[in-house]
Amino acid sequence: MTNYTITPINTGLVNSNKATYLYHHSVHKFYDTDGNIQLPVTVFLVQGCGKKIMIDTGMSNTEIAGKYHHPGSVQPEGFAVHEQLKKLGVSPEEITDIIFTHLHWDHVYYLDQFTNANLYVQKKEYDYAMNPIPLYYKSYEYPALGIQPQFHGRYFHLLEGECEVLDGIYVYPTPGHSAGSQTVVVNTSEGQFHCCGDLIFTYDNLKEIPEIGYAITPPARFLNIEDEWRSICELKRRAKGAEYILPTHAPEMFAIVESGKVFGK
């Protein structure tokens, strides 16, 4: 089985409310839920066996993020995914494959830069993105808003359930945050890492709350809370430990990115 390296990359900061994103209302008394927090938008460059693979491509520029999504969000100069890759000596044209955890706006930007990549997503997610309910028009940048989604006109390899995508990389469904969210598992010399997208927003979401019988701390932003709950429990069951779980938005990712950590190196 191929061993890869995983390089986390931050593509910007999304301004989010703690009480309505990070923590379900039923757990507010156990956490600090006051105010807003700037969350990183982390993507992952996976390299090995002659391939350069992205897991998600990150967020938009500041103007679009503020106008259509989260006012106060920022993509600093040089933080766009293609700019970050060039700092690492990688051209977007070299990316061979992009595996999406899901198709929300902050996971799919600048796809026009990736002209040679095969694109992978769960069929259930793709189908929903093509026809979301109006509550999710912004999430998918649905054309009714007067904006074209980044994935418009692109061909996707549509995955159905748990499967191997490439040697040493497989996915399994973890719905809840979106209809067809998936977790991408990457084999490295250090073990298997689970890139779980927005299934959790903070590592606190993995914590038990024995006082109320909770096996996890559910987040507040979800499409289906029962799916979300079961998917987080499944993530915990499969991953060797929290250190093998790599979320998109966890605040702890700031320090990991800034440290220059490359998993499996």
C-alpha cells in the first residue's frame, strides 16, 4: 500500500459564531459559546507514488466570502490555494486528483486553476449540490443567487459509499453536515489520517459529556443531526486517536499549519 505525505494548507479565515456553529444548543453550558471566532479553512496536499492530490481546494476571496457567505471572513493576500501551492513549489497544473469532502463553497474554490485533475465526490453530495433547497443556496453558490458555482461544467467521478479512490486512499460516507459528506483516509508512514471536512468544527466535538450521556459534543451546524451524530461516532471508532483526525476548520489547525508539519514525512 502506498504511503503518502500530507501537508496542511490554510486558505483563509471564516468568521463564525461559536453558539451557532461549534456547539449544539444542548451543550452550551459546558463550553464558552460567546461571540464569534475566526476559523481556518484547511485543505491538504497529499503526495506519493508520483501523484499530487488535493483534499478540497478551500475558500474564495474576501469579497465573495463577505457578500455571499460569512461577513468578516478574510482570505489574506497569498492565501488562495493556487498561491499557497506555488509557495510549496507545486503548480496547480501538477495536481492529478482532487477528492472533495463535500461541495460547500469553502471547499471548492479556484477549480479553474486545476486543469489536469480528476475530481471525486460522493454521488449523493453531487446530486444535492445540483438541486439544494433554498436554505442551502449560499452553501453551494446556487445560480439563483446570481453566482456560478466553482464546479459548474466540471466532470466528477461520482463515488457511491465506502470505496478505494487510489492506492492507499479510501473514503467512507460521513453525512450530517451535508447530504453526501465523506471522510478521506490517507495512508502514511505514521498511520492512517482521516480528513473529515466539516464533520467536526473543533476537536471539542469529539469529547464525551458524561453528565448528559453524550458520547460526543455535537456541533450546531448540520443538515441532519442524527446523521451527524452517528458519523462523528463512526469517525471516533475508526480513527486511531484524535491526532489522526484532520478537520477543515478546527482552530487547532492554525498551529499545525504554522509549524510546517508534514504528516508522514
